[in-house]
Amino acid sequence: MSVKASLDTANRPDEWTIEQGWLLTNCQFLIRVFKDEEAIASVGDPKKLFKRERVGWKGYVEWEEFPEKKASAHKLLASQSFPDCPDFMFGPIPGTNPVLPGDDFVAWHEAIGGELTPVPEDSWRTVLLEKHPDMLHLLKFPYNGEPPKRLVTSKSITPNPLHFVRNHGGIPIIDKDKWDLSLDGLVQTPKRFSLNDLMDDSRFPRIEKTVTMQCSGTRRIEQIGLYGGQGDEVPQAPWAEGAIGTARYVGISLKKVIKECGGLINSAKHLELYGAETYVKDLEVGNYVVSVPWSKVKANEVLLVWEMNGEPLPKIHGYPLRVIVLGYIGARSVKWLYRIKAIKDTSRAPVQSREYLYFNQQVGKYNLRPTDGIQIQEMPVSSAIMSPWTKQAVIHVGKIRCKGWAYSGGGRWPERVELSADGGFTWYEVPAENMSKKGRWTWRTWELDLPCEVEGWIEIVCRCWDNSLNTQPLNIRAAWNWGLHVTSSAHRIKVYSINKSREITRKRLDKYDQMGVPLAPLTRYEAMPVQSSDEYEVFWNTHDPRDVED
Ligand SMILES: Nc1nc2c(c(=O)[nH]1)N[C@H]1C(S)=C(S)[C@@H](COP(=O)(O)O)O[C@H]1N2
Ligand SMILES: [Mo]
């Protein structure tokens, strides 16, 4: 074989850009485009099949009570193809806001039709009405959004317009006077309660509590950045550090409502909680359903709330009534609650049984069985640095001002927060007076002037110890999982330290300032030497030369 032939390769001409990660992987999937008009027509008229169920309940369709209706909707969805959700795990995450559109979910709502037709538009309108204009919209529909970094911890109680939002479907628009809550299943006496019934504090003592809610997807972007995982955009929305928020809620304990129904029938061990909107999972349609154990309810740790930070619950956060499960992941705190059913086992509904699972590292795309995952309930201790930001150039005089949050699930609280400016070798503790107040169910926001001598790139790391002395894994990989949940590793950011306590640096910055030269971007080349030729000569006149002589 000639040398030339042996050097021939079969590589692609764009190999180099692929290897450097400079080419968006332009995968061409073979999507079978089809629409079986006959099957679709055989389902019947969606306007009749999926019509408004109840006066004053816009965007609500009852699925769980009507298996035949579920089957019709499934047939509609299975008889045609839909746009695939964009791959945001392997290629760069789009720089748009909203980041991802959720076209598949919109198309499913359109395909089902009836009451669901206007839901995507109504939901977006509600986002624009109720949320802060600076929200980072991760997913337009179902709406998922978080506050921008600078606003996540600007207050220890999150203002309602800035509280993150995590939806699996549209936002139902429910009239509180037409609303009621049904309690059934394994209770002595099934009952229905109006909002006024529940607000009657002679029957149900009122509870007011400050509670932090964290989505188990918080900081998922770090896991995605390391390796792509499950890419369904709704379950796996690419959250940063803002999928956590704290509010003061007013409501009652679910335990008392169950007592009003004469208590549970013996075999009941769980309470299934129903949210009014429509969620599509694997082309199967249902309402949003999860469950909590009776032991949690018995401990008065499951609340039904109607007020958030002194206002009626915003529509987007579950108006007129939602659940708040103290110390559990957000997924259990069902919004637009309309039914509670006492049951024997954990709910079999998809959000409880097939999502929010924590897998080990032998489980991947091709061998994933839901029974191999741990159903996530309490979050472990975690923390995040909200200021400064990754790749930020930070000007300081020997100490970098850092801010962030720390949280632990299950009724534990941050007891100590520590930061390191050298990648996790030396740690400095946040002084107690720089942390927000302790609370059994709340995060603590914190601030620290972190000593930093270095000029140049550094890695700032943050970790928390909770009151049980649990702490965080030191790197993402240690807890990486295909489902991309529970990113609780110590939070690491890379920043460029500009230490103005150095005279040279200070003078340099002053000079830039006088000349009106902007500092950003850091990497821009400036043809302005730090040292003059004269200074260079002076140095060598007073120092030994580069090479010594005999
Ligand atoms: N009905 C309903 N309740 C729901 C959800 C949902 O999609 N539908 N999302 C859950 C999840 S995963 C989280 S993290 C929290 C988010 O609550 P928030 O949107 O009020 O911040 O609501 C939970 N309750
Ligand atoms: Mo969540």
C-alpha cells in the first residue's frame, strides 16, 4: 500500500469543526410525516367531545374520570406525526427568549381541539400579565420561566412576578365562585368544599408560612453542559439557578379537611392531588396528578393555600387554590387543585410514577425503567452563587463580593455556607450576620466578601452544610444522571479576577478610564503595553541579566 493510500481517511470534510465543537450537530432525523385522516375523523367532533366541562372553568377538561375520552384524545395524537422537539442537549441552547418554543405541545393542544384550542394563547397572555418583563422564558408553552440571575436573591422573599414558574400544560382560568374541591376515594365521607368553606377559620384554622419551593430541575443546565441527557423539553427544561423561590403563603392544613370527611379508611396511605390542566405524556392525555404520603399530611406539612405574599394566588401559580408541600420538591405542590383522592399506593399517574425519578449511572436511554428510579421527594442540601456570574471580569480590592442562596429539603435548613476562590481548597465561611434568617422550610440568602489575591482566572465554589451536617458533592459528574435531576453539587463559576489592590492594575484601569477605553470584552487585544521601553531598560540596569556568566 502506498503511503498516500494509507493516509486516506473516510472522515467528513467538516471533521475539524465538529471535533472543536464549533459545528452545530446538524442531525437529520428521519421523521415519518403522516396523518391518518380516516382515523382522526372516526374519533368524532372535538368541539363536542372535549367541550367546556364546567361553567367558569376555562381550559379544563376532565380526563381522569373518563377513560373513553382519554382514549379518543390518544387516538387523535397517535394518528398523526408532530414536530419533534428541538435538540438542545447536544447543540448550543438557543440564545432567544423564549429559549424553546414547545411547538410539539402546542400542536398536541391544537390536534385535540375543543376546550384546549385557545389554551396556548391564553397561557402566554397570562405570562405577560403576571410575570416580570425580565423573566427568562425557558419554554414558551407549557410555560417555564425563571428570574434573571441578578434578581433571584435580590430579596429573601421572592416578589410574585419574579417567582419561577413550572408548568406541564396550559394555565386554566378558573372563576373562584364557580370552583370547588372534591375529596373522595378512601375517606369515610366524600365531600365537596367551596373556597368560602375552606376559608372559614371556625372550621379550618388558618396557617401562614414562609416557604421555599424548589424544582428538582434547578441548575439542570450544569448537567446538560457536561453531557446531554433525556431531551424532552417539558420534563427536562434547561433551568439555571432560578427554579427556586420563597413566598409567604396563607391557607390551611389538608389534615383538617380530611378530618372533616371523617378521616381515612384504614388502607389509605396516600393522597392523590389533581390539577385542572391537561398534560400530555407519551401521547397519553391526562390531568396533572401526583401524590403525597398520609404521614406527610398527618404532620400538617401539606397545606392548601389561596394567598401568596399578601395577594390572591396569581393565575399562573394555581389560582384559586394550590397545594404547598413543605420541604418537598415543587412537583408535589399541585396548582389549580380541584380534587383530592385518598388511595392505597403511590399515584400511578405519569408525573408521579414516570417522571421526577433519580436514576443511578447504569441507567440510560435504552435501559431506563421507571422502577429503577427513586421518586424524588425531599431535595438534598444545595446552594448557588448568583453574583458574580460565570466568565464575568470582576474588579475588586482583594475581596470579591459574592451573593447567593442555600437551601435544604425535608425541613432541614442551611447552617453554614462556605466559599472558595481556589476551586475548593480553601474555604471561607459566610458570617451569620450575612445570612437571611433561619426557617424550617426556607432558603437562606447570603453575601460574602471572598478573599482573593489572584489576578486572572479563578474558580469560585460554593457549598452549604445543613443542620444535619449534610453537604454537597464537589463536582457535577459525581451525581450526574440521565434524567438530569437534583443538580446539588457545589456550585462552581469561573470568573476573571482583576485585583485593584495591585498598583499596576489600578493604574492601568485608571488609564483606560481616562482614555474612555471600555473594559469589555476582556479578551480584546489592546495595543497598549503596560511597560514602556524606558521602564524596561531601568529594570535590566538594576537586575542581573537573563543568563549568567562564568
Ligand atoms: N397543576 C400543576 N401543578 C404543578 C405543576 C404543573 O405543571 N401543574 N408543576 C409542578 C412543578 S414541577 C413545580 S416545580 C411547581 C412550580 O410551582 P410554581 O410554578 O408556582 O413556581 O409546581 C408544581 N405544581
Ligand atoms: Mo418541578
